[in-house]
Amino acid sequence: MNHSVSDKLENKEQDITDQQSSCPQANDLPYINRVRLAPRRKLHQEFTSSLKETFFPDNPLRPFKDQPRSRKIVLGLQTLFPILEWGRHYNLHKFKGDFIAGLTIASLCIPQDIAYAQLAYLKPQYGLYSSFVPPLIYACMGSSRDIAIGPVAVVSLLLGTLVHNEVDSAKNPDEYLRLVFTATFFAGITQVTLGFFRLGFLIDFLSHAAVVGFMGGAAITIALQQLKGFLGINNFTKKTGIISVMRSVWSSVHHGWNWQTILIGSVFLVFLLVAKYIGKKKKSLFWVPAIAPLISVILSTFFVYITHAEKHGVKIVKDIQKGINPSSLEQIHFSGEFAAKGFRIGVVAGMIALTEATAIGRTFAAMKDYQIDGNKEMVALGVMNIAGSMTSCYVATGSFSRSAVNYMAGCQTAVSNIVMSAVVLLTLELITPLFKYTPNAILASIIISAVISLIDYDAAILIWKIDKLDFIACMGAFFGVVFVSVEIGLLIAVAISFAKILLQVTRPRTAVLGNLPSTSIYRNIEQYPDAKKVPGMLIVRVDSAIYFSNSNYVRERVLRWLSDEDEQLKANNQPRIQFLIMEMSPVTDIDTSGIHSLEELYRSLQKREVQLVLANPGQTVIDKIHASKFVDLIGEDKIFLTVADAVMAWSTKAKQEEV
């Protein structure tokens, strides 16, 4: 019997001993071993379990178990194409909701697509192309009912900026277009790869705070870029930083601004903002901001047509190529220098597109109380972008503004994307000539009104209140985008996110515990002022796994706690510390460096004549400290189930030694 165990646990120990009496040498094992529910798993079992939990937590093969081959084929097709599953239960009632929602988001997407194409330095038809083919593919393969697929402002700006840094769209438009298609192809490849190999957790490394800052900075940058069309400026900077943009704006104030353009842009910008305000204040009028952009395009186009404002310096869209998407397969670079450039750009654009689509999908799925499969979403988004790159589209993803309208319009399934795609098809075949006299100022107004919602003041304030490090990440990304460039802002966002992870891993929190009066509970003395320290004992909790990255810090921090406590006790003429109790329950794992650090801590404590005691180590930790013989080093009587047991046992022993 292990005498370090308190009397109150003796009955439980006896019960376990009786149950294990049939096992050889069971009674020779220390108590801490006998309370383990299962023997240590073999190496391949540990590896398989860890691999499964990392990549297959949802066990995607479960539905296929014990099924006949024909059923497995059907289930496989339904897994790849969810429309085959929910389509069996589709009915007229659902179609009514999808039809209305599809028409509503189509009225919003058409003017936005034309405007967003300009952000990517592309002709207007490429924006419309990207709202025709990708939504059809997503409707068949996606698992979200609410996402509306198409070009978005942030990805359009990012793609345009990165590609324009490699090829000038004005000097070499054909090669620029080829690089856009190449980047779109590799963006799709990136997304499919992440989904197929179930690596979606990688996008979670871009923290929410960094995304908020990046999106806000991108919104400011996008709005500033629209000053060219809004003010009618001819010579405008190619840089995106706020200083370069404002210098370009003010240098042209006397000779570059066009008052007719400013009048058109201002009037319709006010109209769009008022419509958005009405829709925000009264949810039943969601359709007002949804159709406001299309109404603005129609009215402004008609006004320019009857007044011939284009002859007075008002820039217009001019001709939009009529017809559906032409093939672009032969224009994609699959090898060579431009393939490498397209790959680098595509990976960045694909990851940002995934981040936005994943956030949107999860948001609306939670609102409707259903689940989406993140890996299926990545595969669906990737396949649609691969197909899009071959049909003259650029990177498409989920749009928050259109998805919100889709949700409020009563969409039931992804069929709303099919309806939207059909409307875009009719537009490409029949209506594009009518956009000839559409002024660029109205497109600028549409973009400005759309990106304002990307600046989330409330989220930034909340981040400041909750976590100052998160706020630094948020502001770092924001100012990087606004003052330098989109890619630098993105780099800062990723760098700060990783820096925060490294800081948390290498500098885990530790706490000194005290006893809550009249209880056997021990809590952080800073959090619970009533908690009292136990005389002669220092109880420390480590709130992290102990790995090579933090093991030295943990050892040094514990010794600093001990030194500080000894100095305080010496100053007050109180007995010194005799026992250091480490609460190990938050320590989920420990590696070789961690074990080595504990051994060094033990030796340091021995020199100070302080006993090291461990309380409540988990199964993984206890397995490893037994395998390393660390238990033999400190003694089996130094490991306890709880802090209270350790305090009780060693307090009793200390009193006996005094007697």
C-alpha cells in the first residue's frame, strides 16, 4: 500500500486492488498506476489515433461501413455532389424561395461584377463570366445553402495588385489576362488540395483579429482606388498606399477633376447609402439595398445617354463583349516563369478566398442551425475556380453582401445560385450592349458603398477590450494595407498571428495556488484574493503542455516563484518553503525536453532542500514520466491525485517529523 495516499481514498484503492487481483504483480504497482483505466497504447495505435483526430475527426468513411458496393457508389457520388442528396427532397415551395432569392442577388451581382472586374484591371465581361460558371459548379458540390458565389472586392483588389506587379495591364493586356487565369487555376488547385488532404485547419492560423484588420484596411484601400472614377481623374497612381493615392488626387485637383462625374457619383452614392440604411433599419426592406445598385446603373446610364455626358469628360464603360464565357484553357501557363508567378499569386488569393468563404458559410450555417463540411467546401470552391480558370473567369468565392441578401430573401438551397447564374447568362447574351453608356462614377459609387461594411468598428473595439495582443495584430494588418500595400498588410497579418502563437507557446501562463477557506479547493491567488497559501509549501500550476519550446521557461519561472516566495518569507521571519507542489492537470502533454527540464528542476530543488511533488498528471504525462524513469528519481510517493491529497499527506508527514 502506498502510504502517501490519504486515508479517504483507501476504500477506493482497495476496490481497485480487488478488481486487479487477477493481474500479475498488480499489488506491486503504485497507486497512481493502478487508477489508470487502460494500459498504455502501442506506438502505432497512438500514431493512428493522433492522425485520425487531426485529419479525420468527423470520420468521413463511417457512412460507407457495412454497405453493399452499389450503395457505396451512390454514397460516394452524394458525398462529392451534395445536390444528389438534398435534390431528392426538393419541391416547388423551396423553388419559390430560391427563385426570389436568385433574382434578388442577381440584381445586386450584375453591377457589382462589372465594378469588381475593374478592381482586378479586367474588362467588365470577366466579372460577369465569374458569376456564371463558378456558381453552377458550387451549387452541385457545395454544402452551404446560403453562400452566393462570385467575385468579391478584396480578392479582386488582391489579385489585381499582385498580377499587376508582375505584368502591366495597360502595356501588355494579353499576358496580364493569361497570368490572371493562371493564378486562378492555381488558386483552385490550392483549395482542392487543402480540402482533399483535409488541411483546412491551416487557414485558422490567420486569426480573427488579423482578418478584421486586413478587411478594414482593404476596404479603405478599395474606396481610395475608386477616387479615380469618382472624381474623373485621368492620370492616377498605380500604387495602393494612402499617401501615394492622396498625393495623386491632390496633384490633379486643378486640372484633372470633372465636376459632371463628381455630381453623378455623389448623387448615386448618397442614394446607395440611404438604401443601405433603410435595409439595415428595417429587415423586411432588405430588397431595397439589394436592387439599389441596379437601379443606379439604369438611371445613370439613361441620364448619360440622353445628355451625352461622355462628350463632356464623363468616363463610361463602353462596349461589353456579348456572349457566354469563351474557353481560356490554352491561355493558362502550366510551366515556365509565369507558371511559377501564377502559382505564388494563386496560393495567396486562394487562401484569402477560402478564409472569406469559410467565415461566411459558418456564419449563416449557425444562423440556420445546420452544419457545413469545411473540407467539402474547399473542394467545391477549388473545383469551381479550376473550371473558372478554363472558362475566362477569375477567382470567385463567397460574397458576404450577396450571401446576406440571399439569406434575407428566403433562399432554401444552393439553387438560388443557379437562378442567379441563369440571369447572368441572359445578361451576357442580351443585355450587355445596354451597359455601354454606364458611367465609371456609378461603378465607383457601388464599390464604395459595398466595401464600407467591411470596416467593422464594433469588432475592433471588442478586440481591444478582450485582448491587446489581438488588437496589435488587427491594427498591424490594417495599417500595413492602408499605408503600404495589400500584400504587405497580408504579410503583417500572418506574421503577427504566428508571433502571437509562438509567444503563447513559448511563454505559457503559470500561477501560484492557494486554498479557499473551508474547502479542499486550490485556486489562483491573484484571481481569488481569499485563497490562502499553505505554510511551508509553494503550489504552482502550469497552464500549458511542456515542450522543448517552453520547458526551460517553465523551469526558470517556477524557480523564480520559489525565490520570490523565499525572500518574502525571510523578510517576515517565517519558515522557509519545504515542498514545491506542481499542479499538472492543465499539462496535456510533455516531451523529452520537458522531462529533462523537470529533472533539472528536481536537482535544483534538492540543492535548496525542497521536495518536488506532482499532483494530478494526465494519462499521457504519467505514461511518459514512467517511461523516462522520472518517477523513480523523485519517488513514487511524490505523485498524488489532487493538490489537496498532496497537501494533506505532506503536512501530516512534516508534523510527524517535527514531533
